[in-house]
Amino acid sequence: MSEQQDEHFDPVAEHPEVAELGYEAARDQLAEVVKQLEAGGLSLEDSLALWEKGEALATVCERHLAGARERVDRALASVEEEE
């Protein structure tokens, strides 16, 4: 996918059932998706659907981690201001 296409594709929008998952739940489901894909034996259509769900789960995880990074950065900035 080109960078321009990535800007318009939101895998979470395609899988709204994962949008509200916490980090740990999304990570665990993503690990299960990877396990199923690695095991093989799925039809092409099922593999693609599972891959797309995995993309959505990975996006949810990335968003949680970005939020955590932001909180840490704010906390560090606050400590630096106090010094």
C-alpha cells in the first residue's frame, strides 16, 4: 500500500467490534489471529478476513501505546518543570 492509501484506510472502522478493546484484550486477540494465520488451512477469503481483523487489532494496540507514550511524556515534562 502506498502512503497515500494508508491515510484513508482505517482498519478499525472496518472492524468496529475491536474499537473499544483495552490494550491487553486487543493484544491477546491479535496473538490468536497470528496463530490462526500461521497454522494455515484457511480459505483465501477467510485468511483475508482474519488478516484485516489483525490489522484492526494492531491499530488498536498502536493507539493505546501512543496514548501511554503521550502520558509518560507529559509526566516527564511536568517533573522537568518542577526542577
